[in-house]
Amino acid sequence: MREVTLRVRHHDEPESDISADYPAITIRSVSSMTGSAAERKRIIEITGPKASITGFLDEFEAAAAVLEIDVLTPLDVPRVLVAVTIDSYQWDSIAQRLTDLGVHYRTGATINAGWERWTLYLSDDDDLNDIVASLERAGNETDLVRNVELGTVAEQEQLEFSRVVHELTGRQREVLGTAIDLGYYRPKKETSIEDIADTVGIASTTAWEHLARAERKVMEEVGKHVNSSTF
């Protein structure tokens, strides 16, 4: 079995198209679809600056395929949760296309700047070229990011995690390291974003942005290994 990661520029789908105008935010599915054939609901997580999240949601709610959005958390928290109800007949779903192809994929695809990131698990019978061709026939652009044998993943975990840490900016590493040192991730934490910002010597909003981006990069890499370890 192979683990394959694709970046898909998903055209004519409102989450992807509208997010292209808000590159500071990242969208991640955190629940599967539920509901009837026509009306389906799922929960998404959005990270990024409040102004960008607000702008995205205003445009997203106005999209024809979106029937309703229900913001479940305040817009100024690190991870905003939104329940989205869609008209499935107007919604072009990459997940449904992969399902129709009989492809096993990891739930929780992420979207940033118009690009969706999908991780697939392919058997010897799956033809990656056919899968990509099917996605592109629907008018999408597809980039291959990762294509490895699952047997080699464990051997590469340390290397891959080291790589993602080095991909953090210097300030992101500093803010994340400070958060860890101050106990920000401990149970019953007393450390706040303001404490982290004061220690680093930057504004609290700037500290939040650096921390959110560092967390996203690190947790996406951790998620690859946590999810793939079940196979």
C-alpha cells in the first residue's frame, strides 16, 4: 500500500474558490457529512486572523450551494468551528469523487489559498494516473506532493518531523518553544497568549498568528503519522 498526498486546486467549489482570496486562513474538515441526500451538514475548523475569517464566512454564506452556516465558537479564538449545511446537488465533492473511484482517503482534508490537500492510501490495484486524470477532467488542477510505500513511512518519521520543524520560521519556532516552556499546553494551564507575547516581546495578536501557523504545520505532520499508523 502507498501513501499519496495530492494538492488539488478545486475549481467551482466555494470553500476552495473563496479561500483563494483569503490566504491567511486554513480550513479543515473535522466531521464527516451527515443528513439527507439533498441537505448535508459537516463541521469545519478555520484558523487565521479574525478579519480574514469574517470576510471568508460572509462570502461563503452567500454561495449558492451553501444553505446555512452556524458559527459555533467566537471568531477570535485560535480555532473557529463552523457547522455548514450544503445543497449536495450543487456541491462538487472531491471526497465523493474519490469514493466513486473506490479510493481510500484520510478524512480531514485541509484547504489553504484555494488548494485542497488530500492524503490517499492506494493498493497495488489503484492507478494513480487514472485518479489524477479523473480529478482533472472535472476542471481541477492536481499536484503530487508525496508518494511513498507505507513500509518506509516509519523509517522516515524522524526525518519528516525534523523537516517540518525546520520549515517553521525563526519567529514561529521561538513562539512555539516559548509556549511549551511556559506550560501553555499543560492541563489546567494558566499561561495565556499575552504571557507568551510578553516573554517574546511582541504584540499578543502577532504571537497568536505565529503560534497558530506553527501549530498547524506541526500538527499536520503529526497527523500524517498518527493516521497512517493504523494501516
